[in-house]
Amino acid sequence: MKKFCLATNRKFYLANNFRLVEKLRLDGAYIPSFNKSITVKRLKLQNFTLLGSEQNLKEINQKKKQLIDFLFISPIFKTQKKKQFLGIIRFNILSKKFDQNTVALGGINEKNIKIIKNIKKCSFASISYIKNTIK
């Protein structure tokens, strides 16, 4: 996988296995919201990119302590799996608290992608929207 990513100029991030990230000299690590460890700071000192996810202000503060570079905030819109969602206003409030690069996740479709374009400092990621577009 690492060779494929290098050959195609893609980044390779591994979730929650910091020793393997260091050993393989990957681009960085994804740290899920349930991981509260501060020991991930050593990856930051080695110039790895750190990705994290959160759903509330308490988790944002935790990710700040972990020195996360990119923060996935979800779900921004209603999804099939989760009926509760943040909405644009709460998403904006949370993303301003992080003060870094934020990535919107959850319930993104053709209709609300136009809304996301109006959010400052925000990228988005989607699985279902991409899958539905490719069909």
C-alpha cells in the first residue's frame, strides 16, 4: 500500500497504530475521537500529519492537546446511520473553536454540498455521495 501511495502521489495515514506509523515512516496517523492519549505528540515532533475526529467541544479540546492538524467534524447533516446531526450553525461554532483545518463529514449530498462551499476553512469528505455519483 505504501508503494502504491508513493507511486500515485497520495498520502498514507494509518488509524490508531502509532508504532506502525513510525516504523513504516508513513505520512501520518488518524486519531479517532475515542483515543484520548496525549502520547501522540511524539508523532507531531517527528513531522507526521495528525488527523482526528470529534463530535463536541470537549473532544475538540482533547484534539487540540494532541496537536491535530486536520479535524473531521461529524455528522454535519442527517445520515441513515445517525438521525442526530450538527447542522451548519453548530458545525461553524465547533470549527471556529478548533482554529485549524476542518473537514465536514456525514450526510453530504448534491443538495447540501453547495452549502458546504460557503463555509470558511472547511473541506469535506464523503463516501455515499461519491458512491452515488460514480454509479
